[in-house]
Amino acid sequence: MGFLDTIFNLINDLTWGWALVPFLVVLGVFFTIASGFVQFRFFGRMFRVLKGDEDADPSKISAREALLVSVGGRVGGGNIAGVAVAITAGGPGAVFWMWAIALVGMCSGLIEATLAQAYKRTEPNGDYRGGPARAIIHGLGANYRWLAIVYSVCLIASFAIGFNAFQGNTVAGAAFDSMNIPRYVTGIVLAVATGFIVYGGIHRIAKAADVIIPIMAIGYIGMALLVIIINITGIPAVLTDIFANAFGIREAVSGGMGAAIANGLRRGLFSNEAGLGSAPNVAATAYVRHPVSQGITQSFSVFIDTIIVCSCTAFIILLGDVYQPGAEGIDGVALTQQSLVDHVGSWAQYFLTVAVFLFSFSSIMYNYFLGENALSFMTDKPVAVHILRIVVVGIVLLGAVAPGATSVFSFSDPMMGVLAVVNLLAITMMFPIAMRLIRDYSDQLKAGIQRPIFDPKKFPDLDTDPTAWPDAK
């Protein structure tokens, strides 16, 4: 076990520790500039997905459902506990750098989702399958199959197994601390709910997300707005602290501006997953008229996760008196929870427990589908999917009932590091293809076509699936 820990720690150091965060930032900036700041040019179109598409095939996963599933995956413990960790370690300035990396990450999210859509395939039952693994095969060629397999293995190990154990542990811990509910009770309830959803496949996951995510997001944002209204006179001071600390004008913690940048960028990337290659698996399931349409939708998902939800947590903490810059003490979800109690009263701890449950359960659904999608790339045997479902249900239960058992899953971060490196290499090599698709979309808008349509015949050199684009002429 010690040898494995050494290997995983080495991988973690070689990815997250040394190169990956700068790599994500530099490539995100490059994509933004090279694409002509596409995430800002199309920002107004992002909100169209919220009202749905009346002409969409009801048997398909809609763009809005794909958005909600991806938001449910991105929005998780990192939005409640991760933001608190960033502020504790990096000061209020970390919030600014979280915002900055989100604006850059919106472009990375758009590019990777556009490519996943372009190379998606139609399944025998009419559903769509896609993601970075399939984009690698059809976009770079069969010689890169080994790279797609490395990606798929890392996706299953990190998201479907490791992160689901952590989600189960988070929910059980929150329920025990605030309501004294035994861990095994929470674990059984969570495992049964997980089994019911995952055995329904992507359609049941999408339908569940369509209900859970709006409740989750509206409830949490509403609570944050209540806190802001109660403390409206403190907003100017908080914003001043954020910007002053972000640029080293006012040091809040040891390390000053450097600590703010490092913690803000790292926690922002962990939260919104832009460029990590996870959300494109969901993006590829959606029925859309053009690949860029879903790219815009996934860019909006990054915006919701970091600019909106993470900001809610930041203001809950910074507008209260519990957080003291530079002081050691409470951290993580406890800081968020105590800050909320400080604002509105002790009942808030129960609200936050329900929020953690919804955030974590939506992430479990999302993580499972990522694993299923990766598995479907490596094998088409139905028994493999059943085994994965049983493993995921068991992992959720294990993570909930055994507080110390999650140390076994310390390989999650290193595996996600490898996953991100593979995805970034792939989308960098395919960036010219993404630019061709973006130009095609933009040209149609300039020609007065309000809902651009992708026609595979205009791109004969690309290995696309014509059956996945029924709206083409």
C-alpha cells in the first residue's frame, strides 16, 4: 500500500503540483485570444437554453437537460467547502482569481464540448454517445486509440469510483454532524437512491437533474441573496477587500498575492472542471442543431458554477464575522456552515445539510454517467455496465459508512491529473477543427440564420456521423 501511495503522490506532483494548473491557464488564455474571445461574443446566446427547444425531439436528451446534468456535476462540495478553503488559504483575493479562471475556462469548456458534439455517434436505440475518448479516435485517428483508453480508465477511476466515495462520505458526515443521523442510515438511503437513478440510464439521470438542479441552485442562490440583502451595506467593503488582496495591495494571509492567485486558480479549476475532459461526455448526449450550440451551453455551465454559485459561498463567508483573515481555526464546509448560522440563525445548518445532499447526489449521478460512457467506449458488453452500477452503489455506501475508508481512494486526484493532461493534449491538437466549426456557426449568424445548422457534407474531411445530425439538408 505504501508503494502505491508513493506512485500516486508522484503522479499528483507531476500533474497538479507542477505543471497542470499553469497548463490549463495558459491554454485557456490561448484559446480565448485565438478564438476572438468567443465566450464573450456568444454570451447573450447562453441564456436561450434555459427556456428549452420546443422543436426538439422529446425522445432525445435536450440541450437544457445536458446543461442541468453538467451543472449538477460541476456544482458540488467544491462550491461549499472548496471556496472556504480557497479563502482561508489565499484570503479574499482568491475569489477574484476564481472569477478570472472561470472567464477563461468558459472558452476551454466551449472548445471541448464543441469537439465532443462534432464526433458523437448515434446508438442503436437512437441515443447519442460521445466525449473526449471518441473525439480522439475520430478526430486524431485510430493510431491514438491507446490515448483514448488511458483517458477512459482514468475517468472511471477518478470520477465513477473515487469521487463517488467522497460524495457519500460528505453527505453522511454532514447529516451526522448537524442532525445526528447515523452514517449507515444515510449510506443506505443514498445507495438506494443512487441505484434507482443509475439503472434508468442517461434519460432517468437527465429527468432527475431537471428537477433537482433548479431546486438546488435556486435554493442556495436565494439563501445567498438573503445574506447579501441583510448585509447590503457591507458589500462595498467586501469587494474592496477582494480586489485589494487579489493584487497584493492589502495582504490578508501569509503569501499575499501569490497565495491568492494559487488558491483561487486551483480551486476554481477544481470546481468548474473546464478543460479537464469530464463535462464533454454529457455534452455529447444532447440533441442540438450545431456542435457550437452545445459548446455555448457548456460555457454557460462554467459561468453558473463559478461566477454564480461559488460567489454565493464567498459572500456568505466574507460578509460574516466568523472568518478572520490569517487566523487558524475552522475551515472547509464548517466555515461556510458557521458563517450561514451567524447570518440567519441555527436553522441554517439544516438547510446547508440538505444543500450538501442535493449537491452531492447530483454529482453522484453525473460521476456515474461519466464512468458508464467511458466503459461503453472500451466494451459493449451489457454485463460490464451492470458490474459498474453495482460497484458505484457499493462505493457510495462504503464512503458513507466508513469515515476512514475514503483514504483508499487517494488515487482520484492523480488520475484526474492524467485525465486532464490527455484531454488538453487532444483538444490542443484538434483546436483548428473547433475553429472551423466556430467560423461556420458565426457565418450562419451573420447571414441572418438565428439557429445555425451543422451540415456534415460541408466538412467531408471530418469523420462525423451523418445520422447524428437529422436537421442537415
